[in-house]
Amino acid sequence: MTHLWVRAEQRPNEERVGLTPEGAAALVKAGLHVSVEESSVRAIPIDGYKAAGCEIVAENLWPNAPRDAIIFGLKELPEDGTPLIHRHIMFGHAYKGQPAGRELLKRFKAGGGTLYDLEYLVDETGRRVAAFGYWAGFAGAAVALKCWAAQRRGGIAGPVAKYPGRSALIADLEREMAGMARPRAIVIGALGRVGTGASDLCTQMGVAVTKWDMAETASGGPFPEVLAHEIFLNCILARPGCPVFVPASAKTDPRALTVIGDIACDPTSDFSPIKVYDRATDWDAPALRVAEDPPLDVTAIDNLPSLLPVESSEDYAGQLLPSLMTLTDLTAGVWGRAKVEYDRHIATL
């Protein structure tokens, strides 16, 4: 029997989960054994999973799970260097040259486990089958506007926290931006899930949006238009061949740009299109000031959808469930393709 083990998230401010009780019930009905760890932070209560027929296990017990269990979580594992013996479904952030990702792959190689990276679960056309993109864009644009509003008040953005829903987030932004003329924003990757979410937030807040996608960036740059907007929202993944949208010279170039929201948030990637910063920000300090007079703040938080944990979890889990229903055959479909990607990268160690 295929055994799916849903682990508790162990990173700060991470309350999301990739499986709802309704999805768990569907898996149990299909004959899967589903274990769900208790969690002190998960946005969706454990009672629903119990009612769905799942086995409820202690928080953070996954290292002791049966060896044939498939461990399912969203964010990174504790960086304790232990060999990983299980098959893991998670966002590994390990295939683009990230230093921490390489260490993760070494742990898999040492333990004989396998990574099925959620970012690389794709259909036969190469399109991701599930993504938090819309909510990443929505929340990322909101944080960028918070950074901009803080600048208008003469400061830098303070800590951010989760919201019970999008309406509460919008109401909070309205309060922060009350009486301020709206900035202009440019969204690159505007036709994708992330860009759609970012554009929707901006539109809802009365921010004029310039929407760019592949057609507008096909020239490869340079792109002075980015510096002509007060806010730039990057919504494309860093990949080989990705153009540079903000060069290092932007710190001193004449510009209207004062806030960069790198929603893709991959600053350590060799292919990052933003060259004015080198590290992610977080909930406690969402803005990194990289230039003064005028200020230039970068916000790059890697778990933005967690600001809206219930809505983002329900949306993502609904997208992923059809693939989880095929876990009984890990050699085919999305799982087979993810395994090929893992094998390709593990071979480089």
C-alpha cells in the first residue's frame, strides 16, 4: 500500500499545507495510507484529517517514518546534515546552483532517498501541475506596496504577519496608503500565475500596472523602462538565459524606481535577473535597503503565500490532488518526470 506521510512544517512563519482534509479523504478512499503529523502551526486543524481516516502521528516524527513512506511537506528540511533515506515531495530549491540546495542533494545521495521537487512536477507539455503562484504574486505585491508606503513616511518597512484572508490584507494596505498618491508598477511575467496575482493586487489598490511578458522582454535588454516605474515586481523564475532586468548600476543610475519586489525570490541563483542584492529578506525585516538618495529597497520573501495561509493552501492542494492520486506509480507521469530531473542533478555531485 502506498504510504503518504504529511509532515509538519518546521520553518518559521510556515502554516501552509499541501493537502486538505477533503483531499486526504479522497486519497484514503483510493486506498492510500495517509499519515498526518500534528502541527502546532498548521493553518488547517488536525481534526479534519482525523475525520478523513488519516493516521495522526506526532509532530516532526518523519525521520522515523517507515522507510517506504513518501514524506510530503512544502518547505525546506532542517539543515542538520543528516542523510535522507526517504522519498520526499517538497520544494527543494536545489537545481539552480543554490549552495543550500547542493548540500540537500548530498544528503539525499548519502541516504539513498529521492527528491520529487514540487517545482518540477510538470505535465507532458512542461507546465507545472500545481503552484502557489497566484497568492505569491498577490502577497508579494502587497509587501512591495508596504515598502513603498514606508518610504513615503520616511522610513523602511517593518515586520509583516499573516492575515485571515485577502479582505483583511486589502483593508490593512488601504490604511497604510491612506492619503498617498499611488505609485506606478511594472510587472514582468504578467501573463503567468504570479504576475496575475501581483497585477490583481495592484489594480485593487488603484496602482497603475505596466504588464510585460515574453513579447516585451524578448530583446534581452537593457530595459530602462523598469527604472522609470516606482515599483518593479519580478514574477519570472530565474532560468538559464534569463535577461537582467535590474543591473548593479541601477543603484546609482537616475531612476524613479524605489522598490523592487522580487517575488520569484532566488537571489543566490546564478540566473537571477536582479543584480542589486544577494540575499532574501524575511517577515521580521521585509525590506533590504540597497541604495540611498533616492532609496532603493528590495523585498524578497520566499514564503509569501504564507501571509494568506488558508486561501493559498486550499488553492494549491486542489491543484496538486490529481497528481497525488497517481502516487501508486512513481515511475510514470509527473512523478516519473520529476525523478528524471532528480537523477540528472544528483549525477553532477
